[in-house]
Amino acid sequence: MKVFEKAPAKINLSLDVLYKREDGYHEVEMVMTMVDLADRIEMQELPRDTIIISSQAGYIPLDEKNLAFQAARLIKERYDVKKGVYIHLDKKIPVAAGLAGGSSDAAATLRGLNRLWGLGIPDSELLRLGAELGSDVPFCVTGGTAIARGRGEKLEPIEAPPQCWVVLAKPPINVSTSEIYGKLNAKAIKRHPSTERIHEAIRGKKFDMLCSELGNVLEEVTLDLYPEVRQLKECMLKLGADGVLMSGSGPTVFGLVSKEAKVSRVYNGLRGFCKDVFAVRLLT
Ligand SMILES: C[C@](O)(CO)[C@H](O)COP(=O)(O)OP(=O)(O)OC[C@H]1O[C@@H](n2ccc(N)nc2=O)[C@H](O)[C@@H]1O
Ligand SMILES: Nc1ncnc2c1ncn2[C@@H]1O[C@H](COP(=O)(O)OP(=O)(O)OP(=O)(O)O)[C@@H](O)[C@H]1O
């Protein structure tokens, strides 16, 4: 038997850090949503008690470092499943991009294996398992739009943002999430985004307000380390995107665009700047 799951990319409409915690993680407040750019995960039962990962993408680990492998191992151990599984990851989300590609693959694996093996694990438990795999995984389990708190695992589902186009561009650099958090001085953040005002813009479907309230405190670190990300933001604004922000710890920058007529100008203008450019819709 085989099951398929879509693993969509996330973007952070806001990302605020409140303080650094004793456990080394940062207490965050983020508004997150999904976009229509997704990996496709195929899971097939194997008679032998093993986990095999394959992918068409040549640049991700296929062993226990892969988050989908870790998700499968966690479910097998926790629910004492003696069967094996073959997992194929058809990667469309750029890797180490700030789009939670690995986290979304892990979440899709949890959902898919729950179905494949008929385990009947409730959503609340899938969220708890997800939190053991990474801070972004619980949000990827539920999807939709949510305010995430704690280290990212405490979720408050909210309304969908006003529908628009999202142009994503990833410059050809790799950014380490732990390095960016590590270099952030939480006590010296210059400008905190307002989660409340972002939520108000979403609730009231106020697209212009949403664009002007976008904010991510990790930009302070990543944009200084990688000036090309700052240039990419400026370029996207010049090309006519209505609101522009870096997603997660970067380096992907996304632009919100309300009018379809403007999308191709932004998309084509960026193609000269970097190879990984996508024009997609919000997944509402
Ligand atoms: C940047 C975001 O992607 C925004 O959604 C997330 O905050 C990070 O999510 P993630 O990549 O799933 O994070 P994890 O795999 O749990 O942690 C990676 C590293 O990021 C740092 N980290 C992560 C989350 C958090 N709230 N505080 C942190 O300081 C820690 O150093 C950790 O070692
Ligand atoms: N299934 C997977 N897909 C992509 N990368 C994976 C996967 N499993 C493990 N990795 C590893 O995880 C690292 C981060 O990749 P990922 O694409 O998840 O980053 P990201 O989009 O920056 O995540 P986040 O936004 O959650 O910080 C990469 O170095 C990659 O080798």
C-alpha cells in the first residue's frame, strides 16, 4: 500500500523574538502561513523493518539526518510499529532557504504514516511528536495560518490572510538557522514587529496594512551578514512588490503582490538576479 502527502513551504509574515531562554532557544512570536509551493512525499509499506529514503534532489541527506527519516523512526518507536517504509521525497522547495522544507517533509511523513499504518494518532499528539523533531514542525503538521509562540510549537490558528500572489526568491547562499539565532542580541533588537497589528490586518483583510506591518527581527542579523539579501529586498520593492520580507532566518525573500498584472514584472526582473524564483499563491 502507498500514500501520498503534500508538504507545502511556510513563510513568516512576522517574526519577533521576545528573549533568549535558559534552554538556549529563543521565545518567539510569529505569524506563519503556507504557500502553494510544495514537496510531494510518497510512502510505501515495506515488509522488512527498515526506513529507506530517496529523492530526486541530489543535495539533501538520505540517512538519519533527513527529517523525514527522523519522523518515521519516531512514529515507529513510539507506536511499536515493526513494519518498514520506503519514502520518496520529490523536492520542489529549495533547501536551507527559510521555507521550512525539511520541517514540512517531516510533518507530511507523520501525517502519511498515521494513515498508512492506520494508527489513529490524534492531531494533538502529532503536534507533540512534531515538536520533538523541530520548532517549525508543529506548524507544518497543522498548516493554515497561525500565531506561533514558545519556541514555535504553541499554535493559535487564525483567519487566512487576504489572497494575493507571493513571489519567492532565494539567493545562492546557505544560511544556518542556529548561526543566525546565535548572532542575535535579543536585548538590542531595534524594531519589533507588532503581532497584534499583523493579526488585525489579516482579520480585516486589509492587504495594504498587512504589507506595511511585515517584520522579521532576524533580518537584522542575516542582512548584515549577507548584503545580497538586502539588495534582493530592495530589488523586489523596485520591481513593484507591495510588501517584501525575508522568511525565517533567510535567505529567501518573499514579495506580496495583489495585482496579477504586476506578478510577471516582479518574477522576470528577479530571474536575472537569482535562479530560484517562484510565483505562487497563498495556500488559503
Ligand atoms: C527561523 C524559523 O524557521 C522561523 O519559523 C524557526 O524559528 C526555526 O525553526 P527550525 O529550523 O525548525 O528550528 P530548530 O530545528 O528547532 O532549531 C534550529 C536552531 O535554531 C535555534 N532556535 C530555533 C528556534 C527558536 N525558537 N529559537 C532558537 O534559538 C536553535 O539554536 C536551534 O538549535
Ligand atoms: N527532508 C529534507 N529536506 C530538506 N533538507 C533537509 C531534509 N532533511 C534534512 N535536511 C537538512 O536540513 C537542513 C535545513 O534544510 P531546510 O530546507 O529544512 O531549511 P529551512 O527551510 O531553512 O528550514 P527552517 O525554515 O525550518 O529553518 C539542510 O541542511 C538539509 O541538509
